[in-house]
Amino acid sequence: MQDIQTPLNSGFGFHSTATEVLAGIDLSGKLAIISGGHSGLGLETTKALTGAGARVLVLARNPEAARKALEGVQNVEVDQLDLADQTSVRACAERFVASGRKADIVVCNAAVMANPETRVGNGWESQFGTNHLGHYALVNLLWPAIAPGARIVSLSSMGHHYCAMRWDDVQFNTGYDKWLAYGQSKTAIALFAKHLDTLGQAKGVCSFSVHPGKIYTPLQRHMDMGEMNALGWLNDKGEVIDPTFKIPPQGAATTVWAATSPLLDGKGGLYCEDCDVAARDDSPQPTETGVRSYAIDPAQAERLWNLSAQLTGINAFA
């Protein structure tokens, strides 16, 4: 049996931009919801989707700052969302459902990365609680307003190579490592997308996870210059010197490709990178590309879904 994680030879790649990916695609009349759609890759995604005719609802922790960042971008609106606060997530979703509108595209984009140990919710490790549980709750609560045939795209990362699900200590109660916590959160996002696709099939909804690439954005706000110099990302002037980095328009390309490409019709549950389906890579050490088998394993995906439902008390499919 062919591995579904087989590249499709999409015609796009590492250097493709979001605008190039959307050339010839008309999203007029479509509504997209993007968390963090006013900053970094989210802003590029918003610009690309609105440029193709979609209306975009940007969900932001600070709506005033988001509106300022989006000045000049047409066909966009903003609402408040703090993914680290489940009360905020519930209120945001309830406002949208009450509006009577339907979302054709949902992009789970906002995230935190490599931050100092912080607890959110009911003592949840903050990267897991924000990056995964925040979006898990949001999508489940939005489910009545997700249009049949919609696509849901969740931003994972090659960071998932650094850590599988730590089933014996998901919340890092026995010692915190910011990079392992980030890696676990990105594994969780890929697993979330996998099981969501299974559950969404009855409604014709397809779900994907994506690795956008390495991009210098505000996501790195918890890292100091010395750390990024040591990793070889930036020089002493703060300029990107790592040739494996993308620019933001390239970083948003895989997201919009997964959200719109006709090549993916009926093909959900995939992990994508460089505007194509990623191949599996179970190398002994982390690599820059490919998806670990543990991040797309159906049994682990279902296990995580059940844990997430238990932790949040939310499950649209119960």
C-alpha cells in the first residue's frame, strides 16, 4: 500500500511564495479565519488570501495592534482571541458562531516558541496549552460554523523532530526544557490535524498540518541575539545568514497551498512542507525536512484527541 505521505510533485517548492501559489485561484465569496493573522507568517497569509479575493477574520490577542498592522489590507476584520485563555477562546468562537457565518478556511497559525517555563489554563505547560490546546478548543467550538468542504490548516514545524508526545509527562512537571516543550507542541499539532481529518470526513472537511520553513519573525521574541548568533541564524547585526531560512512570503506559501490547492482535494490528514506533501523521515537525529511517523500515527492522534477533550472539557464530536 502506498504511503499517503508521498510528495505530489506540485510544481512549487522551497522558493515559491504565497502569491505564486495562489495565482489563478479565485477565493471570492470565501471566508477564512486566521489566528495571529496580523504578524509574521500570519500577516503574509492574510495578504495572500485577501489578494485572491477571500475575506479574512484575523484573531488576535491585541485587536488594536492587529488593526494597526493590517492598515491598508482590504477585506479583513479583527476579533479578540487569547489562545492561552480558554475563556477567551470560548467567547471568540461563540461570537463567530452567533454571527451565522460559515468559515471555508481556518488557519491555526498563532504560536509561542521556546519561552521560559510558564503555566496556563489548569497548570498546563504553556507551549502545549497555547499552541495545541488553544487551537484544539477553538476549532471544536467553531465546528458548527465550519462550512462543509472546508479546509483547516494547522502550523506544525520541523521542530516536531525534537520531541514526540511525552505521554508520561505531557506537562513537563518533572523538569522543563523549552525546546523539547516546543517540539512536543508541534508534534501535538500534527497529530491534532491527523485526527481532525478523520472526524471531519463526514462533513467533507479536510485537515492538514504544515511546516512553513525556518523564517525570522516575531515568533523568536523569547530568544536573545546571542542565542540566535550561536545557532548560526543571524550575524551580529541581526541579519539572517542561514541559507536554509525563507523570507515570510515563502514561509506562508505552504499554508495557502494546503488551504487551496486542487491537488489536495479529498486528501486530508497530511503533513506538508515546501508546497507539497512531505515524505516520512525517521532518521536517528532531527533533520530539516520530512515528517516523523509518530507525528502522523493514527493511534497517537486519537489518544491525544481524547486527552485534549479531557483537559479542556470540549469535544464537538462526543
